[in-house]
Amino acid sequence: MGNPMSVNLLKAGYSMRVYNSTKGKTENLVKQGARWCESPAEVAADSDIVITCVTDTPDVEKVMLGDNGVVESAREGLICIDASTISPVVTKQIAEKLAEKGVSYLDAPISGGEVGAVEGKLSIMVGGDKEIFEKIKPVLKVIGKTITYCGETGNGQITKLANQIMVIHTLMSVAEGLAFAEKSGLNLNTTIDVTSAGAAGSHSLKSLGPKIAAGDFKPAFMVDLQQKDLQLVLEYAKQVHQPLPGTTLVHKLLTKLQEQGRGKDGTQALIDVIRAMADKKAE
């Protein structure tokens, strides 16, 4: 996600310093004019805005606050934007630490997948100081189509977690509906075409339905990453005392895929767990 976002920023004329723990992943950016740095600290030392897009909460903590992290070279007035999906609680802690050095921090998780990142049409949910948000909005408009201010620090992350709840329930409905259609002898492609045009239509059905019909489990979004997000959802839901029975169920079903060594498959592989339930009952 971070790579195509960076490409769009370079195309828009922004100068860029880049860092990745795997240097080779930035080769295309360097060829397009970005300057490679040896650490997040080196990136921050010569930047007005630092954007992070990494996998999980500990990764953001390391980049921002760890050895050779942003905090080591950050100067007053620096703006940090985190596009990762991480813990809202830790987001606030990071923001507080950076504020001690006069650094502003916005949580700005993204939704829209790799296609959205490539096309610059991501949905971006932003938490933090509103004045800082307005200041950096032109930058966000390069990488996103829908940029929404969600309120105080952490609210961007909470909004993203709500998004993930709704996404996974939609995926569950697609997996159950297509498993039902398949078991009943329907043609899956015909079923997808007609239901996509009606009230059941959704992005998940239109994008993942044909993959299910074709037996294609290559990831648009990996099971392991979905599980990471759902774990964040369930942890925060516990803190705010909100039961999420459906989300808990899907989390358990996806765990079965991980136990089968399928954590790198796309989330559409959920249908195989639903199919297996029918096979087990038939026994």
C-alpha cells in the first residue's frame, strides 16, 4: 500500500525520502527520484511530513519511538501521519510522546486496497488536531479520494476498526450465500451477476465473488492481516464493553484457515471453512 501511495506523491511533484526494512522494496521509488535513507530518523531529519504505512502496532512504535526512530531526529513543527491500522490506545500514547518534542501526529488509516492506493482513490479516516489536518489535506488528496476528519487522536483508528467490522460481516455473507448457492446446484457466476445488481450487491461480492467462483484464493487482503485487524477490533471492543458476536465468530472461522497453514491466502478463502462444515455434517 505504501509503495503506490509514494508513487502518486512523487508524480505530484513532492520530494521524498524513503525507508523500508527491506531496501529492495523501494528501488522503484529511488528510480523515480526518491532518496533512500538508512533509518526512520534519517527520513525525519530532513522532512516536513513523515508518512508511515506498516503492518502492526509494534511496527509503528518501532518506527516512531524506537532506536533510530523518528523521535530521535524529530524537530518542532514536524508532522507525522500514520496510515497503518493499529491500536487506538497506542496511537494516543505515540502522539503524546511526539508532542513532547513539538511534533504533531495524525492517525490516518486507509481503506480501498491496493487498487485504491494505485489509483489514488483511498478512503482516509483522520484523527488528531484539526488545524494540522487542514494543513496537510492537500497531501492526503494526492493519495485519497475520500478524506474525512473523524475527531480527536485515535478516532481515525477507531473508525477504521468499525470499517473492518462491517467489511468482515459483508465477506461472511458472501461466503455463506455462495456456499448455499453452490450446494443447491446453482451456477456461481450467474448467482453473482444477479445478486450484485440487487440489494445484496457489495464491493466484496463484486470483487471477491468471481474469485471464489474461479477457485482463486490469491490475496487481495490476506487472512493473517485480516486477523490482525480483527484482534485489534476485539481488544478495543472489550475496553469499551461492546459485545461483537458476529465478529467473534468470523475471527474463529478465519483461525481455522490459519491452523491449516492458509494465513497467506486471500480472505475469500473463508468459503472453504463454510464448505467444510457441510462436508463434516454429511459424515
